[in-house]
Amino acid sequence: MMNKVIPVLFALLITFSVHGEERLAAVRLGTPCEEIRDIERRLGSVELSGDNATGISEYSGTHGGKKAKIVYRCATGVLAEQTIVVTAASRDEAYQFADTQKVELSMRLGDPLHDGLQLAAWRKMLFGFLGADLDYLTAVVVWGRANEDVMLSVTESATNLWQVSISQGSSKQEYILNS
């Protein structure tokens, strides 16, 4: 009896210790792609698609207590890019969720290099004077310029439909050009 209980308790401990909120920590760039499916299952996600030819796999799960779509792109058998997308029904809901995620990410990663959600008025004027895309710069939070650094962005995807994306491994070229 005890031999059956211990593995179940251990599995529950692993499941509860790795929540969807910890997805960025649990599935890091360079993780072997064959491990992603098992990690996502432990996180309670459902595989939507997996394509070995393109290296892209998609899952439906939760992140920050919200339904999320998680997209992984693999190259040479290891994770090269991870994007978590949460859809919100309003701009306010999207920005509230983004603020919460920014706080949680900052606790783990430190202060962001650029926080467009809290961009001071004088910086907006300076960026505008320099010709930067203010719509873009006021909707992104960046923890570094390298591809492996985390970036959070808020975008309107359709009329009254907003997306909060948290990505790792994606190019920061647009941010670099605008800052």
C-alpha cells in the first residue's frame, strides 16, 4: 500500500510545484524538445499540434490563472523559442493581466530594461521626438536585448480582443530599432 502512495504523492508534489506560472522557468531555452510534451502534461496542458518537420508544437493550458496558448519552436532538437499568449476581452483586462505578469517576472528576473507599461511622460516625448513607434514602445516590457531574454507585449488582435504575449527566444529587433 505504501509503495503505491509514495509515487502518487511524489507526482502530485511535482505537479503542484510546477504551475503554469512557472512555465518559463520549467521549460527553458535549450531544453530537449522531446521533454516538452511531458512537462506540459504535468502542467495540465493539452497538445493542440506538434510538427516535427517545422519544429513547432502548440499547447492549450493556463498561465497566471488564465487560459493560454503556448507555442514552442525547436531547432536541432532543442527549444529555440517559447511564446505564451493569453487573450483578453478588453484592453483593461489585458493591461491588468500584463501588470500582474510583469510583477511576477520582475520578482524572478529583476527590473526590466524597458517598461513600456510604466513609461514616464518625458520618455514618451523623447521617444516621439526621436521618431520611435510609441504605440509599440508603450506596449512592451523587455528584460534584455538578447534573444533568450523575456519580453512581454500587449496587442489588440481584433476589435475588442487583446493579447498578452510572453516570449523567450524571439528577436528583440523591433524593440532595439525603436529604443
